[in-house]
Amino acid sequence: MLAATTVLSGLATGYFALEMEKHGVGILEFEFTRTAADAGRHYGDLGSDGRTDAMWSLILDYPYLVSYGLLLTGAAIAVGDRSLRARRPGLAGLAPWLAWGALGAAALDAVENAMLLLVLDGNTGQPWPAIAYGAAVGKFLLVTAALLYIGGGLLLTLRARPPVT
């Protein structure tokens, strides 16, 4: 159910992000706006319709960030459990860190969205773009770490040794 919610909310967010891009500013470009000058340029380039699309993309991103945060958290915990059964305690020990990191990524995504919504409301000066940028960088680093752990952990435990009895 959580995976389905993640996919459906991601598709809804993505639709408006694609509509936004038709106005000359991609969602990643907007998320990584760091300076007031860039924020002002994006604000102008998007125009009223593009800002509306961007706003809907960011609003619909809130259910998405909750669902992906929980999904990645659960997956990291599951890989940690699997690692214990495969007698890989070092790998299992990383699970709590990566699970918390996934939740942290979702929290940073929420901060990023709030700052970008302020920019879309015409608040293009600092500190909003810089805060959004920092949150976006942190979010992507934490999501990448969680995905690498989940994928790598699954691969490393494919041939799990039976538990010692």
C-alpha cells in the first residue's frame, strides 16, 4: 500500500512538474536555485501559469515525501533484518542510521518545499532560496545513501547463509 501511495503521489507531483517545465524552468533547476538573482529570474520565467503549476507540484509533493520517507525507512530496516539473518552484523548496524536518514530526507524535502512556495509567492530574496538549496542538497544526499544501502544490502545478502543453530 505504501509503495502504491508513493507511486501515485509521485505521478501527481510529476505531472505538474512537467507542466511547470513547459514554462522554461525544470523542477530540479528550481529546487537548486541558490541565489536571490536566480530565484527572481525563475519567478519571472515561470509567469503566472508556470508558478501555479510549480505551486501544485510542491503542494502535492507533501504526501509524496511522507510516503517515500516511510517506504525508504521500512526498506532500510528490512535490509538490516535481512543482513542480520545473513550474518552480516556490520551491514545490519547501518540500518538504523539509514532509516533515520530517510526520515531526515523527507523532513528536508518539506523544508525545501516551504521555502520554494515562499519564492513562488514573490519572496525571491534571501534567505529562502539558500535554505531551499541547502535542504535540497541534504535531501538528495540522504535519499541516495538510503537507496545505495537498500540496493547494496539486498545484493550482498542474496546468498544468505543459513543461521547458526
